Amino acid sequence: RKTVLIVLQELWFREGVITDHIGLCVYYDHISKFMDIAERNPDIKFIIRPHGDDHLWADVFRKELSSIDNITISRDGNLEDIYMRVDLSIGYHSTVLLESLIHGIPVITLDTGEFTNYSSLWKNGLSKRVNSFEGCEVEMKNLLYDTQERAKAIRGIGENLHLFNYGDDGMASKRIAQEIDCIVDGRSQ
């Protein structure tokens, strides 16, 4: 079974953070649209990993989650472990997308118009840019099932990742977690 990681976070405008109400409405709308995509694609497992408190969204969508068995909303698990079982990542401009690329996982970048997307992954051949959820679903299927499209995306990662990774070995989240542990424990490296 193919697995898709969906990373959603608070949205930003050039002027600053948008109001909580608008942000929550957009978040709700986007999760709803991914729930619809999951219903139409029962052969694909979806992991929605929101930035922030996932319990809110799991509670909001409790009824839907109970009737759709191929989607979860959760921040459970270490990202490094999740990357090992993910075939595709979708999101706006999260560093999780960059780490997905470092792990050789193709990426779809959402640019649906609700906010300014500052990501330049698609400009450098590192992701597929989509302007709608319909387009996202089409590209998702292409990158999961069309072996030529998938190979092309993975080749693009190999050819262009050096533009973003600055020599990173894909273990940034692990090193950050270790540094936080040291700070919390009162040790410094």
C-alpha cells in the first residue's frame, strides 16, 4: 500500500500571520479536501501531520476518521521513522518537505492561493507545484503509480537537491532533537 505524508501548518501572508479564525478555516478546508481525496483513493494510506496540536484536528474530524480507514491525523512517531514508509510528501513550505527530498521522497508543493507560498522547490525541479486539490490528486497518482514520472521526480531530486541541502546528510531533525535534549537536561555541547 502506498503512503502519502501531508504536512500542514499555519499560513502566512507577506504582512504577517493571518488571524486565527481565517487560519483555522483554511486549515479545516484543506484537511476536508484531503479527507475527500482519501475517500476516493482507498488503496493509498494518508498521514496528515499538522504543525501544532494534532488533537484539535483529530477531535474535529473524529466522525470522518472513524469512517475512513486509510487516513490518520497525528503527530505521533519520529519523522525519521515515518520517512522510511512514505512514498510521497505533500505540503506548503515546511522543512519536512526538504527532509523528504533528502530521503529521496518525491514532493508536491501546494500553492492554492490562500496565502503567498515562498517555497521555491518547484522552481528548482524538486517538486510538482499544484494550484488546486484536483491537480494535487492527479499529480499524486502520477508520482505514486506512473513509474516514468516517479523516476523523473527522483532523478530531479538527485540533480537539484544540492541547491538546498548545503551538504546536509538527512539527519537534521535527529540532531535538532539531540540538541534540545541537551538544553533541557542542562548540558551543552
